[in-house]
Amino acid sequence: MKDISKNCKKDAYIIPLLNGVDIYDRVRECLDNGIVFPSCVYISSVIEKPGTVTQLGGNGIIHLGKDPRHIEVIPEDLFVFLDKMGIKYNWLENSFPTIWEKYIFIASFGIYTTYSGKVFGEIMADKNLKQEVRNIMNEIVALAKAQGMTFSETIVEDSLNKANNFTYDTKTSYQRDVEQKGMNEGDLFGETILRLGKKYNIPTTTTERLYNAIKEQ
């Protein structure tokens, strides 16, 4: 990101689709120029071989919203480009609640699939495994509310059931990366949840237990 910042123009558009809930802030720590649209996307995909990417699940819709530093910018030219490319998107005045909703889903499943080695279908078929994921989701919802987010009363169950939109054998990116012993999303998921829990004095006991077990692996 620091290398990009050297060549980034003031009117450049940045759409960061990483899975963390604080990606906008992370980008802004390194990037002064450019217009950064807080965003997220629901998709599961793998690189089968060089030049071949297979989508396994998710609707692939990009959710993006106004840059808090440039709230006057509505990127009509970007919308035209996305339409021409056939890329589905959802423009929001404030995309942070939607990013938190995605995070409730992906961080919970990411942590539990990585901890257990289970795929989506196995988790959804077992009430005990689902409860573990549900516990993580409840912890994340509490953190989101501490940051001023509001959700429907069914947010946890709605988030849990999103796994049904993916194939039975879906793995999370965090899970695959740990299995392959590569760079992974541990800091975006476990570390961030524990850090925010300490900040707001909110218990994150399930996340802490599972994430510590992942690190011990």
C-alpha cells in the first residue's frame, strides 16, 4: 500500500474488498490521496491454476459507499464502468453497517472453520458446531453496537443462514491460507475482535478460545 501511495493521484478510486471490518482505516493509514470507497463483497473463489479462478459461492455483488473524507463524490463514471463490465454492485450512502454485517458472517465462519477444519455444510448440519459460530457472531454484534451500528433483531440467525448460499464443501479464505501455511487473515479476524473487546470492555471468550487454539496449531 505504501508503494501505491507514491503513485496514487488525488482523484483515483480505491475499492478495498478485503474481509476486515476496519479496512478503510487501514488503507487511510497508508494512503492520503485517492478516494476510498468503504466496501465488501460476498464471494467464495479459488485459483484453480494461473489464469483460472473458480467461483464457488456468493452472489458477487460489490457493496460500496461514500468516502467519509469525500462525501461529495458520487462516482457516476465508476457506475458506468461497472455496468459495462457486467459487475453487480450496490451503492450506499453509508456502507459501514453493511461491512459489519459481512464481517459478522465471514469472521465467525473464518475463525470456526479454521479452528475445526470443517466446511460450511458440516457446520450447518450440526447444531453444536452452529452454536459455536453463533457465539462468535454474538460477540461481534456486541462490538458493532459499541461502535454505533444498529441491526435487525434477527441479524445473528440471518448471518448464520448465509452459509446456505454456498456449496456444502465451501472453505473460508482464512481456513485455506492456514492449511497452506501462507499469509492469513488472523489479524483481521481474531486479533481485531480481541482488540476491540478490550477497547470496549466486551467479553469475547469464544473468539479468544478458538483463536488461541488456531495460533497454537
